[in-house]
Amino acid sequence: QVQLVESGGGLVQTGASLRLSCAASARTFSSYAMGWFRQAPGKEREFVAAITRSGGDTYYADSVQGRFTISRDSAKNTVYLQMTSLKPEDTAVYYCAASLRVPSKPYGVDYWGKGTLVTVSS
């Protein structure tokens, strides 16, 4: 079992930056690829970013490419999502995900966090 706890969400204005954190309980944190997904009201959950077990490769949705950066710290069992140039359309609940394979679709995720809300005002 892997427990994931997100933090760092909040209310910000357009153009602001925010960093989300996801702390994982597993001693085998390095065995999991990690990712971030988001779900806006009335919409399906969608892929945002992912990082391989080693941290050597990262993947991003086109909508956040160049604005968001995913990273991981194995010593702290934590994955981060640095978000810059935030837009109102980034408003959503952001979920941390852990998977043995790089998560790119919601159905491929093994473990989910409970989410943290990010609201970007115009």
C-alpha cells in the first residue's frame, strides 16, 4: 500500500506561481513512477505531468508544457509540481498518483491521493 498526501493548493491570481507537494508513505517510493492529474468541475480527470522512477524522464500535457515542472526527492519520498504562469483554466483539484508504470491515463494509476484544490482567479 502507498499513501499519498498532497499539499500546497490554494487561491491565486492569474500569472502567479504555486508549488504542490505529494508526500508518499512507501519505503519503496523509488519503485514507483509518479504523476499529477487534475479534475475541473464537470470535467473528467486528466493527465498533467509524470516522472519516471529514477527522475530521469518527465512528461507533460500540452496544456502545461513549459509552465509546469514535475520533480521528485527520493530522500524525502516527495514529488513536486511547480506551476508558473497560472491561468483560470488551471483551476481544478490536483491529484497525486503513483504507479509501477509511468501514469498517463487515470485508469493506469495504482494509488491516488485525495487531492488539493487550486483556484486561479482572473
